[in-house]
Amino acid sequence: MVFLPVAGRVVDPFSAILILVVMDLFGPIPLLPRALRDGEMREVGWLFGAMAVSLPFGLWLLSIVEPEVFRWAVSLTIFGLLACLIGGLRHSLPFTPPTLLGAGVVSGVLGGLAGLAGPPIVLLYLASQRATEVIRANTLVFLVGVDIALLVVLAAFGRFELSMALIGLILFPPYALAGLVGQRLFDPSRARLYRNVAYSVVGVAALQGLPVWDGML
């Protein structure tokens, strides 16, 4: 949610999504074995299936709209997620196939149009009463699946550019290193402070990614 608003200002939308996917794909792989044990893979299967079906439609939409639409979609999606998280949104929806399929479809369309397949699923779980380990496991496995699906569909659309993929690989080591540093510095007693800082950073990134600022630069 920080990278895409910034990248959308300097590269085309498909390139921004490809760089992010490659950069983001390898980091969670060591965590997958535990996630596969802790999670509810039946739920992930419903989510992934619906996402995979609707993802090409989202990418098709992206191919026919102006780049500014991509930037609006990214920033407004992020603002919406932030509003829900800060407002403490909660729901009691059952995690039945219809609920999971609906969330998966929204995720796929947003994943293709704005490169943000994660927020609908993150919000679905964080606003629920599910156990923390299940939330973390399901979202991790699902997002790895999203990255793989995006690579496949981007290639099918003829939008896989080796130079952009290489940029993603170059950015991966500092991205992973920063994550390890953040994990080492994390102090549970300051969780609220970290959350507020994260909300602020994400909000500023989404704000500066809006096309309204272009004429002022």
C-alpha cells in the first residue's frame, strides 16, 4: 500500500504491479510451511478460486483505462481500507462459500485494476473474530497465491517485461532486510504506536499518489 502509489507516478500501471509482485513473492516463502499447518486451506481455496477467475477481468479493465484511473483506484482503495481499520469495523459474516466467493471476486477485480488484491481479504479477516494464527496463515497463503496468479495472467496478457521483473528482484533484498530489521525492533508494548505510524505512512503514500498533484509539480 506504500509502494504502488509511489511507483504509479513514475512507471506505467502494469510495470508497477509487476515490480511489486516480483519484489513481494519470495519473502513469505519460508513462512509457508507453518501457514499451511495453521490455516484453513478450504477457505483459502474458495478465495483463491474466485480471485483467479475475476483477476483477468480486472487486468482487462486496467488495459482500457487511462493510467490516472489506476492511480485513483489505488489511492481510494487504500483510503477505504484505512478508514475501516481506524474506525474499528467489525462483522459477523459466516465464512461460508458465498461470503468467500464474494470476497474473492472483489479481490480479483481490485488486484487486476489496482494491484491491490490483498485489502478485501485482509479486511474480511481482521474485522472478524477469527483466531490470530488463522488470520495470519490464511492471508499469507492467499497473497502468495495472488502473486503467482498475477505473474501468470500478466504473461498471458503479454505484459511481462523482463526489465521490470529485474527491478523487482533488485528491490527484493533491501525490502526483505528492512522487514527483518523491523521484526527485530518490534516491541509488543508499543504496538499502538507502530500501528499509528503505519497508518500515517500509508495515508501519506496514498495521498501523494493522487493525480490531482500532477499539475502542481
